[in-house]
Amino acid sequence: MNDRVKFEIGADQDNQELREQIDRHTAWSREEMLSGSWWHSIELTDGTITPGIHPLTELRDYYQRLQLPDDLSGTRLLDIGCWDGFYSFEAERRGASVVSVDCWRPDNFFKARQALGSACEFHELSVYDVSRDRLGRHDIVLFLGVLYHLRHPLLGLEQVCEVTGDFAVISSHIIDGFYNSLHPVMEFYEVDELGGQYDNWWGPNVDCLTRMIRAAGFARTELLHQEETRAIIKAWRNWDDRPHESTPSLEIVDIVNAASLDHVFPLSGRRAFISIRVKGLAPVASRDDVRVEIGGFGINPVYVGPWIGPYPDDQLQINAPIPPGLLPGPVEVRVWREDRESQTETIELQPGGRW
Ligand SMILES: C[S@@+](CC[C@H](N)C(=O)[O-])C[C@H]1O[C@@H](n2cnc3c(N)ncnc32)[C@H](O)[C@@H]1O
């Protein structure tokens, strides 16, 4: 067992604090280890199971529902809102290199990490402060049971998207079991209306949750599991249907900033939308079947239709946001629809603008 716990030194922590943390966390007796209130039941190396509110069988079933690969070797995984760390430690056991984040420092996470000899790296951060600059990009991001605790859920999802390389698995409380709606809607809890807890703010229906995930920058989603009040959604950053034509049969004629109509492209903020003029797209092309890829990430167009301007009828306009998580510099842009794709064009991203 690893009895020296590895601590992350944040910019605001000096060595004195680090030493105190190490002293504090290496001193746990077995009784201390299992004391306190646990959210997760975690099986420790000696077979002891921490006394979590959620039994181990339930958590293992729930882990299966995330449909992660059995072997996570070589995968970088970020667990945002890790609490006691069940999902972090389970992913690490399956080979992932894990970074765990929560907006406070749950003692139990450190107890379990010590007892398991785990190398999970912990950061005390709110999801709003999770960024590519701080944490880098991760192949898989888990964002389980956090969304409805956020006052600003779309902002939280954007930060999740920014640090996701391949896909995120997002679970949330949902309201489909209470209300039937044909519309994407979200219920607001001003105080403690949901479960008597004052830190529950929003209850989306599945349609709303799906659309928010896409609006945050993910290319596509799959509903992995739904019950009355809970859903799990897998959200990818890429399309899975690129045709790879040997000779592109669509032509990108020009790319401009959709707001300023010039060739200046801020990578974030309210002007971070591009407008692509394309020749060869069928007039029936729509937001649902046109794919846009910018800097290697798929993104949903917000507009596909006639170009407003003095251009030939055979050219359509596609407007799309710049996907979160790119850096300033050149990025490639391409589009496709069904079996036809465009050539690749390059635009130069500038540092971000303001919302
Ligand atoms: C319901 S628990 C879910 C824990 C674990 N992910 C799971 O699914 O069992 C919600 C977790 O989200 C964390 N959380 C709440 N607001 C957060 C925020 N703004 N940033 C990061 N974590 C947050 C809480 O501290 C808590 O650990």
C-alpha cells in the first residue's frame, strides 16, 4: 500500500500547507478510515467496504450503465464532481490515468485513495473553473450527478466540453417522470423544492438536457439509460459518418466570421461563429444532415440555407460556432453531407472574445 499520498500543489498552496496535508492524511487508523458519512461504498484493497449510502452493487450496476470500455489502459479520464471517488477509482482499476475534481476536498476521497494506493490526481475546483489551460484535454470525462446542482448549467457543460477529447458521459436528475412535454423544458428550484436541498437548481427533461449538451459544443449524443427521474447521456466531440471521398465533390468557396463578416475568428465569445459558403450542397440540405468539423471537432450548424447576398443559387451558407477547447492558431475546417465532402480549408483562430 502506498502510504505517502500524492497531493496536487495548486498555485495557491505553499509547501507548508502541502506538508500539513500529507501529515494529516497519512495518519488515518482503520476506524478513522471508515468513520464519517460516506456517499460511495468503495471496496478497499483488504476487502473492507466503506459504509456508503449507495451500496456497492448499485454503484457497480451504475458504472456498467456508463458503457465505458472494459480496458481503459492508455486512457486519460477526468471525473468532475467525484465526491468519495467510486467512479475515479473504478476507472483507475481498469487502467485509466485519472484526474478527479470536486468543488470541495472530501476527506473520504483521500482516505480511499490512500487505502487503495491510488495515483488519482485531485483538484479542488468548481466545474466553472475547469479549463483546458488548467487540466489539459481528457479522452473521457465523467460528469455524473452534478448538472442539476449548478446555477449555470450551460456554462458548466461548456467547460466539460472544453476538456473533453473523445466523449463525456453526463448523468442528471430529469423531470420526464413528473411532466409530459413536447418541448425542451427545465424546471427551476428557487430554494429546496427538489429533495429538500438548497443546492438543487434545475430539472431538465431529456430533450432539454440533450439539446443543452449539443449547444455546449458536443457533436452528437446517445441516450444510454433513462428512468423516471434520471438519465445518462453519452456525448461525443466527433461525427462518425465522414465519407472520405477521394476527390471532394463539395467546394468551400469562402469562410467568414458570421457576426463581423470579415476574416477575423475569435476562438470563443459571442462572435465565435463562422459562416461557410459551400457549392454543390443539395438545396434540401439542413442542419440535421450537414456536418461541420473545425479543428478536428464536430459541431452542429446553427443555420443551413440560402446565402443572403449576391451569390449564385448553387451556394449555401452554413453557420456554426467554434467548438470549445481549441487554441489560437490555424485550424482546419471541412463539411460534408451524406457521401459528399468538401476540401479542407484553414482559418486562423485569435484569442477569445467576450460574451
Ligand atoms: C450527487 S453528487 C454526485 C457524486 C458522483 N459523481 C456520483 O455520481 O455518485 C454531486 C457532486 O457534485 C459536486 N459538485 C456540486 N457542484 C459542483 C461544482 N460547481 N463543481 C464541481 N463539483 C460540484 C458535489 O460536491 C458532489 O460531490
